Amino acid sequence: MAHSGHIKHPRTIKSYVVRSGRMTPGQEKAYSDLWSLYGIAADEQILDFNQLFARQAPVILEIGFGMGDSLIEMAARHPDNNYLGIEVHRPGVGRLLGNINERALTNLRVMQFDAVEVLTKQIRDETLTAVYLFFPDPWHKTRHHKRRIVQDDFIQLIRKKLLIHGQFHMATDWEPYAVQMLETMSQAPGFKNCARDGQYIPRPEHRPITKFERRGERLGHGVWDILFEKTG
């Protein structure tokens, strides 16, 4: 994996499988030309957000941004926030780099690595205003549920990195995973559900609707948004 630094992976269960998706020529060119401008190395160095973005502003992390379409929209719509996106799949990273450059955004940076490793080793405690996890791999089969990223240890790692009153926003189109997320988060120390009824929330303004989601809506598929706030 190019430009990803030298962090050694411990032998832990991964919540993703690195697919060998082919990059388009445009994605490949964006990756090679633009990584030095917008990419951040996974090299175990603690990130100084004020230096990275050349300003002090709220920092929002999106884990697993896919092709980056939602992330680019959020950064464009909310210029007062700084955004960091982490994704393991190279084609999505290439596409996002190209879009950042095309739209001349200065408030978005990209990492290509395991988000848990980055959170553990490169992000200071209590520095994130929000963490977004949209449509993570649901690992449908029961024997694979242990691979789902929303587990107790991961939740407490997020809690450490969030500022007090910081938010953890999840979304999924797989209802059994939504149920598990909600149950796990509801039992997690240091968080409270932002939904008044203790359930799900309507899609908030800050999460752009994707083409995939629109298609799902037409087919009658549901999407569940879950929003929790750090209380301590």
C-alpha cells in the first residue's frame, strides 16, 4: 500500500478486507499527483491538526469514506470545520484526492490506513468534535459478526478521542447491524443517545444522501442513523 508508512499491524481481527479494486487512470493520476498536497502519512507521528490545516477549527473524522462523495460534500458545505477522512481502499482515496483539488478545498485531508491504528497512535485524546461512520461493512453472516467495527473496545477508543459533548454518528442500511449498534452504544459508558426516544434519528442535515441511498429508498430499503454524544 503506497504512502502508508511503516506501522506494523498487530494480529487483530480486522473490520475490513482490502479489495484489489482497479483504479481508473484519473484516480491513479490524482493519487500520484495530489497525495503530497492532501495526504497524511500513517507513520505513528501524533497529528497536529492546527498545523495540518493551518488554522484552529473543529475537527471531524470520517472512518471508511468509500469513494468520498459524502465527505467532499460535507467539507464543501461546512467550510468552518476541518475534516479528516480515513479509508483503506486506494481507488476511493484517488477519487477523493481529485475531487478535493477540483473543488479547491483547504479543509479536508486524507489518510490511507487502518482507522483503529491511526486513532490509537496518531490522534490525541479529546481533539475530535465528531466521528462519522457511514455504511460500514455489515458482515452479514453470524460467524463474521466479530468483524463488525462497532464493538465495545472501538467505542471506548472513539470516546477517548472525542471532546466532551463530541458526537459519534453512525448510519447503516442493514437493520440487524443498526439494532446491534444501538444496543451496544446504549450500554456504553460515557455516551448518551441524542434521539429523544432512545432509538434512531432522522438523517441529519450534515449527512448528504448518496446515490446508493436514493436507489435504496426507491426500492423500499431503510437507512438507520444513530447519534450519540460523549458525556464524560
